[in-house]
Amino acid sequence: MIENLERILHELYPELVAFRRDLHMHPEISHQEVNTPKKIAAYLSALDIDVRTEVGGRGVVGTLKGGKPGKTIALRADFDALPIQDEKDVTYKSTVPGAMHACGHDLHTAALLGVANVLSTVREEIPGNVVFIHQFAEEATPGGAKPMIEDGCLDGVDVIYGAHVMSTDPLGTFNVKEGFASSAQDDFKIVIHGKGGHGSEPHLAIDPLVTGSQLVVNLQQIVSRRVNPQQAAALTVGSFVSGEATNVIPDTAVIKGTVRTYDEEARSIIEQAMKQMTKSTCEGAGTTFEFEYVKDCPSIWNDPDLAEKVEAIAVETFDDSNPIHHTPMMGSEDFSFYQKEIPGVYFTVGGGNPELNAVYPHHHPKFDIDERAMLDIGRMFIRLVFRNGN
């Protein structure tokens, strides 16, 4: 049966490419998705799949009831775009200024719809039920996973799987890691208040820019000197804004950034050390400060038994010439919120291809992907459904 279903998936490929390219040409960024969920819901409804819309806000959930006993399995895809100008030279380039699918979410969506289409043709043979979770706002903080969970998208679900295409891995490769597979994401904002003045009279001012510069340097000591070297962590300052004129000492400096960790111990150590270092640096310079630290999604933690099952299926599915990888990533994913509720596994498939110029990293203005990665995601999902409970 699996071979026949994969044949159907291949026959659907042109349709899935067209759907993906339509989303690519009409991207909608996080929390502004209006037409994308409508398109998803319409596609699922046409397959005679039960559909809930506006789940948690903008999410779409489809439920396909199988004809045989089994557990309820959820498959998840995200569909939001990013606020990036598309710089590719392709026919399906984004038509929306300042917005593009630069992370593959359009491909994830099309792949999952293809799986729903294939499975709908054999619903009486499916063990248990299949829930198709189409999530909004994965790229945002806060993201769409938590409100969708609160709105019942996991009600009755026993296990969940998610997939991500990777432009940095060649087409036909596969990666699954048991245990910690991606980092937690925390964001911070530090506002330093000084006393503005003339650039020629620094002694009459209290310079928040200089204080902020020192703080940025001091913060770099936290990972290297406070965190156990065996615990992966990253602290990045991504924004530093202070002043505009060459001859004016500004009143304030604003520093923003992100923290990535795997385990909660390192996460707590970094937060506390940042508070301590900000306080001592600012007080030593005579400035005051506001410190905001927002914990977003936790680390992805793949259930070891399920990860072993996923790897076994991947060995059957992918070419023997491409070894299965077990590499964690420092990027974050709010798929981890689902895993806080039920067991699950998140895996990645390769989609890079120099012949198609699909070589740029995620979130790059020229990001693109080999669309055949949809077939690899689809094959894995289909096989997981029919191994449900086994």
C-alpha cells in the first residue's frame, strides 16, 4: 500500500508545487495571515476532511478519521512568512513588498496538504485518526503554538510529528536527534538612561552610549565564563540604538538580543548573570536601566523511543548513500510547546541544490529550496501514519 500512496503523492507533485508557489508569491507575515489560512481550509474541506478555522487566532486544524483502530497522530506545518524583501530572480518571486517566505513554511504547508490528500483516498485503511495542524506565527514571539494548544488543537491527540526543510543540507538528506534537538529561545531588551549633553562637554553628561558599549562587551563573558563548557549556549546582541547626531551625547541607549540554550540550568544562569552584569555596569557608570527578559519557546526534546522509530523509517525511505544525521541545532522552534503536552519528534530534510541556486541560508533575501523536499516530508509523514502505534 505504501508504494501506491507514494505514487499518488508523486502524481500530486505539480499541484503541490503550484500551491507552494502561490503562497510564495503572496506571503503573509506572522499574526497577519488572512488569505493563507483560507486557502488551507478550502483545500482540506474539498477533501471531505473536518476543518476548524481560527484555532487560537489564525490556525487551521483538519481531522481525518481512520477506519481501523489506532492512536490519534498529529502532523504539524507552519505557514507564516517573514518581513524580508525577496531578492530572487524567479517567476514565483514574492509580489508583496517587504515580505517573503524565507524559511520554507510555504513548502511545509504544501507538503502537509499533499499528505492529507493522499491519506483521504484510503481513510478506511488508516489506523486511528490523523490531525493536520497548520500553525500561524511560528516566527513571532509569542508564536502560534501556545494559543492553538489552548484552543484544543491537541485534544485527544496521542503523538505529534513535525518537519522542517533545510536549505543548508542537500536534497535527499535526513536529520533526527533524540533528546534535545533545538535550543530554547529567550529575548532581552535593556534600556539605559543617562543624561544627554553636548559632545564637547562630556563631563557635564552621563553617557548611556559608552555604558551600553561596555555592557555589550561584558555580556560576552557570560557564556564563556559562567556557563559549563559542556552546555551549549549563545548570547547575541542583535540591536544597539543610541543617538543620531555627531555632536550630541544621547539620553538613552537601547540594546536588544537573544539567548539560546538547551537545558534549563544554563538558561537560568544566563538570565541571572545578565541581570547582575547590567546592574553593576550601569550603576558603576552612574546610569539607570530597565531590564526585560522574555522567555519564549523551550528546547525541542524528541522522545527517544519515537525518535528511534522515525530513524528506522528514514532508513527505509532515504537513499543508502545519504547517512542519517543526528545533529542538534541552535535555532528555536515553538513546536516544543506541543512536546510539553504530548510525546513528539521534530526532524529535518534537506532541500539545498546548487543547480537551482537553492544555497542561501534561511532568512536570507535570496532563500529558495528544491521543491522535491516536499516529497521527502510527505513520504515520512505517510509512513509514520501507518506505523502509528507499532
